[in-house]
Amino acid sequence: MESWYLVLCKPRQEERAQTNLHNQGIKAFYPKLTTEKLIKGRRTLKQSALFPNYLFVCLESQNGNFSAVKNTRGISGFVSYGANYQIVPQKLIEQLQCERLQTTESLLPKPGDVVNVSSASFKNIQAIYKELDGDIRSILLINLLNKPIQMSVDNKDIEF
């Protein structure tokens, strides 16, 4: 009977370990999280492991090739309690596989959030985030002379 086991990977080598396991004909899986971030003022989507340094591996309980998994590049070893390797319930794996397509997280400010402007002409002024204006700019509402003014600002000049 096949079971899913939890494996500890070397730091940031989940993809490498999964590729090497697939090359050996072993089913492996790790859920990914897609985050939206501002990197150098540009809005970018970045994928990272939902559980950093961990991987799920499917093996036969009795005849599985556990030593091949332990000796695969990128893997440190199995997570175990005593002498037994940690088995992950099948339902949990199915849930993670279904949800991995929908897992997106945004680290950008949302409309209505209060942000600080750090550009030279508007240093330390608070503004209200309104919306994106392309890839590298955003529209903010700044209160000048008791009037809300819309202004387009570089994303690198926004602190949130």
C-alpha cells in the first residue's frame, strides 16, 4: 500500500530534490505559494514553497525504496518519530494539491491603506493608497491644503 511521507530537504533545494526524485520514478510533491511583491519598484509574482525545506514523497510502505530517497541530491532525510517515518494522511495531500492552484497572496497595499511617501519632494507625508498605475507606479491620495489630490508616485518611493 502506498503512503505519503514527509521528507526534510536542504535549504532552498525543494525543486532540485523533486526533480531528482521524479527522474528516479518516485512521486514527490511540495505545495507552492505565489506572492505578489514590489521588487525594485516593479510589481512581480514570485513562487516559493508553502512549507520551506519540506517535501512529500509517495512510497510503498513495505517495499519502498527509502534508501534511494535518503540518498537523493537535495534531501537531508525523512522526518521521523522514534524509529517510524512520519506518514502524511492522503486527504491532506489531496487538499494541498487542489488548493495549490488557488494559493496567491498579495504583499502590496490594498486600496484605502495608509502609506508613507519617501520621495525627495514629499518626504514623510502620509497618503492613502488608491490603485496601481502600470507596473512601476501607483496612484495615491495626498492631502494638500486640506484637499485630497491624486498623484502618481513610483512604487519604490512608497513605504507601507
